Amino acid sequence: MKEPVVVATVRYRHEAELIHGLLESAGIMAMVASDDLGDEHPALSMVRGVRVLVGPGDVEAAKELLASRQDDIAPDNDARG
């Protein structure tokens, strides 16, 4: 099985969840990953970032969708992927 690919990294989990929803609504399976110790230390996500991942076959479509909606999903943040 091929490894998922990070298409966005944001500071806050709610931003990642919005991106996740946008991707899923477009038919792109996605998942959110964060190293915040299971929500025990949410501040860690501000340091390490919250990642949104998709399957390797969906990377280009996901990046195109995110680029077209950049102002809507992270106007004050540098969503980087």
C-alpha cells in the first residue's frame, strides 16, 4: 500500500478539518494528522503543524482544489504543503 501524501500543513486543527471537508466534498479521500498527543497538548500543533493527507493518486487534484480556494481556507495562515 502506498503512503498518503501531505497536501497542506496548517497551524490549527479546525483549519485542517475545513480543508479535509473541502477535499471530501470534492470526492477526494483525505485524513487529518497531528502530533498533539491525542489532543492532550493542542498547543503542539501550533509548533509542529496539523497535516492534511491524501492518497498518492489524488495529490494533483487536491493541490489544484486547494490552490483555487486558498483565500477561503486559510486567509490569515500560510497553508503550506
